[in-house]
Amino acid sequence: MVDAAATRPLRLAVLRPTWPADARMPGDDRPGAVHLAALDGDEVVGAGLVLAAPYPERPAVEAAWQLRGMATAPSRRSQGIGGLVLDAAVALVADRGGRLLWCGARLPAVAFYERHGFTTEGDEYVQPETGLPHVHMWRGPATTVGGSGKVSG
């Protein structure tokens, strides 16, 4: 497991560029939040976090986990790094008995999540923290869909 502080600079730069450099990302300090990082040497080139949280579209489903703060360094996109982080999240949720992994996906990221076994559900909504349109997406965490590699988590 990596500390939230290790991934925060990348996540802020990619996902919240107008926020102060010392801002806390939503979910960072939640009990049980697990931060994941793809590293190139000491450099964090991909990041995300998972935490146990009810899925808004199916609140009765037990053992639901939320994926938040997925970010890949802009210079490293389209190299499979996001898939590695996502596969690590899927595996972690499965290892912890999770039955459903969900996220609020920005519209440009929908195709990425679909390639990794996620399904869109519900209506498009504006995410209050960013003001950007998102959709809910989910998948069962039983197996990974992407490649292989090392991610710290």
C-alpha cells in the first residue's frame, strides 16, 4: 500500500489542476482507503484508490467498492499504465471479498473502462467537485481483463 501523499501530486495535476498543491483529494483520508501507484523508478506514473462504498445505482448490493482518482501522467498515456492500476484495483477488491467495483467516469474515460469490463448504468450527471459530466460504471471484480505488470498497493 502506498500513502495518499505519494500519489496526490499526480492526481491533483491530472484531475484537479486548479486546486492548491496541498489540497486533499476526496476519499484520501477515508478509513480503509487503499492507494495504488504505478511506479517508474521512484516516479509515480499512474495512480488510483479504492474504498468500500455503496454503489448509488444499486445501494442494496453489499460489499461494493468505489474506484476514485484514477490518473496517468500525460506523457505516459496509452502505454497500459492505467490498465495496470485498474487491474490492481480489481484484484484487491476481489481479494477483500468485494462483489462490485464502481466508479463515476468522466465521459472521455468511458471507453477505457468498457475495455476493462465495466458497464455504464444510469443517467449522465454533473460531478459537483469538477463540474464535468460523468456516468456511473461498474463491474464484478472476479477477474482482471487487462495486462500484467507491477503496481504498488
